[in-house]
Amino acid sequence: MEPVDYSSANRNQKVDDMQLVARIRAGDQLALSELYDRYSKVVYGVALRILHDTGAAEDLLQDIFLQLWRKPDAFDSSRGSLAAWLAVIARHRSIDRLRQRRPETDIEDCVIVTATDLRDETERSLTIEKVRVVMNEMALDQRTAMEMAFFEGLTHTEIAEKTGEPLGTIKTRIRSGLQMLRTRFAT
């Protein structure tokens, strides 16, 4: 049995990818279809691993290949393989989508209301300071859950996974933290 020359196979794959990208530049839809068949699982896998949402991963997959169709010159073969480039784009776009998501909340009625006009910078500073004081009075577990939810943008489920605490415990900590803030701002 002869040894397989993987470096030769990788070079051939890279040349083939470049030919397909060149065909895309010329408007060849079949070339895009071939690349989609070849790399869609990679892109989808990266997106799904980060987003944990099949619908969002599918949307991102379509967006990335649409970008490749519209701007094939964005790929620079001297910087690496097409598969790696697509995977990096999928990773960055997935992280961007995570950052855009609103935190999950099931407490619609727990709104912090201040009697101050936040347009005035002095009053804004006082309000921020008051929030800091109240947050510092909270138990460490509660403050941590609040910070992860509102400053890091994590969902309740993500906080529970990250801390190893039950989901109900996380929701209770956040709900009681919001109620504590609301009570303090009412006075």
C-alpha cells in the first residue's frame, strides 16, 4: 500500500477551490453550488456550535454563501484555505449575532423607573452610582447573575450553564435583584 501524500491533496483542493472562486467571479452559479456542497457543513457546524440555534445557524450559512457570491474577491488564497476562511467568517458572524441578541427575561413587569431626567449628565451619574451601591449590597451570587445578564448579555440558560446553577435559581436571583433595584429607586 502506497503512502498518501496529504500535502499534494491539499494543494489540489486549494487549486480546485480557486478555480471555483474564479468561476463565481464570472457568474457561474454551478461553481457556488459546488462550494456550497463542499463547505456548507463546516460553516453550519461552526455557527450551530456557537449559536445553539438551528434556525439562526441556517440563516448565517445562507448569508455567508450569499456574501461569497456577491464578493468572491474578498477571499484571499494567499492567507489560507477557503474552508478556513469560511469557518472564520462563520465564527465571527455567529459571535456578532450572539451580541445582538437580547437577554431572555420573563419578568416584563419589573422595570426600574427613576424620577430623574437621565438626559442631564449629573443626574445620570447619580443614578449610575445608586445602581452601583445597590449592586454592591447584593449577595455575590445574585450580583454575579445580574452582571452576566445585563452587562455580558447572557441569557438565563447561558448563565446557568456557565455557573453550574439550576436555571430556576438563576431566574430567581435575577428577579429578586431587579425587584431590589426597583424598590430602592422607588424611595
